[in-house]
Amino acid sequence: MSYVNCIVLCETVWVLESAYDYGRKEIADTLERILSTHEIEVEDSEMTLAALQDYRRSLPTA
């Protein structure tokens, strides 16, 4: 099992945005996949899921 802290998740978002030009929806989808992986334990998972929900709610609607 791997452990990921919140700073690593923030850095992941930054890299996906700045280096790979991921959009906000792609980033949210990627984070969701990371958070749902059973082999990965995320620091303060409840807070992280709540933050992801807030991030998704802030996405522009088409």
C-alpha cells in the first residue's frame, strides 16, 4: 500500500495543469481515480473527498 499526503495531491494538480495542460474536469477525474484506488491511502481522505467535491462544483457548466 502506498501513502499520499495532501501536499503531493496539490503538486499533482499543479503538474497536470502546468506541464500537461489538463483542464479542470480532467484533473478532477484523475484525482477521483487516484482516490478510488484501493492500493493508495490518502492523508485525511474525508477532507480530500470534500475538497474534490468542491473542486467539481466550481467547474464551469457548459
